[in-house]
Amino acid sequence: MNYNALSELKARSLGAGKHSDGQGLWLVKRNKTCGKWVLRLTVSGRRREMGLGPWPDVAIADARRRAREARQTLRDGEDPIVQRVKARSTRNHLTLEQAIAGCFEARKAELKRNGDAGRWMSPLKTHIIPRLGKIPIEEIDQHLLRETLEPLWHKKPNAAQKALQRVNLTLNFAAALGLEVDLQAATKTRALLGKQRHIVQHIPSMPYTEAPAFYQRLRTKSGVGPLALRFLMLTVARTSEVRFAEFTEFQEGVWHLGPQRTKSGRSHRIPLSEEAIGIVETVRTEKRGPYLFTSYRGKPMSDMAMSVFMKREGHIARPHGFRATFRTWAEEQTDTPYEVKESALGHQVDSDVVRTYQRSDRLKKRQMLMVAWAGFLCSER
């Protein structure tokens, strides 16, 4: 085989077809004026073709140089085509912020309401992206993460843990894209930061003896916040469940929450008292969209609306704390069985084996408890 069989003049004179320059380098011409360079290689026993650029933009000398480099890479035991892909991905850096966005999109189906509430992204937007967002994800290591998370590792342990866990998911997402990232970065960061000095702090709740008076005050207040708070107290549902409650979920005095709407990922039925049904019917007459409690734009009410109202009224307790208020009242003021009290909060109380045979969600018994609770809240105390 003749090496360097082509010249610039000969290449221009050739017609359409494949023309060898030697050592696997070919000029493939579509017509007399344009074509491309192709290098034929044998990689792991398989014949491969590697493009080396368009002709005449890439001159013969440049094509031969690229071919030599590719053959040398192959002699060194590497696949030159794979190496070129990696080199291109390195040049086109994916920043941590871009990788986080891609990871979030990929995980949306696993999140409640496709992540619309923003809670998955919140710790990243607050603590990670402002400092590390513009850095290529391949440069993210335990030292950068430690420097970023150290100020809040002990002061805000939950936020720090969530941020680190989601960075770890993002690194795995980037690895799936073929990027060279350190999949142990999160584990190394935990080792550097050490064990958290964390004291569990429960969400402040209102003593049940004060709940009726507070409920009566809510009746005198106008606005979506107080009305939603009343409904939350009556149903002891979670704030997100109340915020995104839709009219279609209410049927014959029962609030039906699908798996995607609950923290446990299981369907949950909440029996409504007459007081709670009255609230639903009142809001229904002013319906401005699919949701019970909406902002002035018709969207679900803000996640802070109820908390801000309670804070403005001078209360330390928070809306979620009414679940503890109810549970304490039920423990001290009723003889309701444990399973019924826990089921009223949407907690799982039966083992897998028991649930195989015991398939009731104790709706009738819970209804009696919720009616008693509503009667307590509406009593004059």
C-alpha cells in the first residue's frame, strides 16, 4: 500500500467516491468540491471508522496528523473515538447548576406534584447553587462541599443533610451522562464534617386546652388564611395537603387523598365533621378554580399564609403543630384505641403481615373521633 498517495492537486481532481491515502486514511468525496476524511481502525477486533473533519476545510497535512494521533492512542490501548468524545464533553463543561436542573427534571415523576412545591430544590437554591452553581460538576469534590456546608452543618443540620443528599443524586446523574465525577464526594464530605451536634426540635404546638378559644377567634377573621387554618385544625391534615386540596377530592363527607398527595405515599381518607363540610360548601360557592384555598390569582395559597397569620397573631405554635395538639387531646381526653388515633393522622400502624389480612382503614371509628374533636374545638371554653 502506498503511503501519502494523495496530494492537494490530486484530491481536487478526483470525482465522487472513496480514495485511499494509505494507513487507513480515506478521502470520501460526495462530489468534486466537497467531502470528508475518514480513518479506518480496528478496535478490540471490530472495524471502526473515525471522522477526521470535512474536506477541503481540513487539509491533507492536518488529516494525516489527526490520523497519526488516533493511531498512537490506539497503540496506547485506548479507543480514540471514546477519548475524543470525553475530550469534547470536558470542553463543553456542565456546571453544577445545570446538572442539578437535569437531575431535578429526571426525578420529577418521583416527587409529589412533580416537585411543584419547590421543596426538593429549596436547600440547593439556598445553600449550594449561589456558591458552587457555576463550577463544572467534574470539579466538585469533598473540599468544596465541606467549605460550603460547614457553616450550617450543626446550625441547620436538616437543610445541610438534604443539600448534600441531593448533590449526591446530582453527581450520580452526571455520571450516567458519562462525565467523570467523584461519586464518593458526598461520603467524603460527611467524613470531613463529622457527626452533627443535633438536638431534635419539635414543631411548636398549641396546648389543646387553648385550641377551642383560638378556633373561635378564627371564626371572626376573614381571609383565606384563617379559613384554611380552621379546616386544617378540623381535619388534622398536613399543611401541603390542605394547600393543594381540590374540590374533586371531596365525596359524601369524606376527603380522598391519593398516594401522590400524602407523605407516606399511600391513599388516605379523612372523614369530615359537619363543621368541616360547612367550610367546603362555603368555599364551593366562591369557587375560583380547582383548589379550595387559593391566592387572589386563583393559584394554591402560599405555603406561608397560615404560618404568617399565626405569627402575626402572636402565637409561637405553627399550623403543623395542631397535629400534636389533636394527638395529645385524643390521648388525654378520649379512650380511643391507639390504632385509630394514629390512623387519624395518616400514620401506618399495622405491620405488612397484619395489613395482608386487616384491610380496613378504620374510617367509621375515625369518623366518631373527628366528630368529637370538632365538637371540642367548637365548644365555648
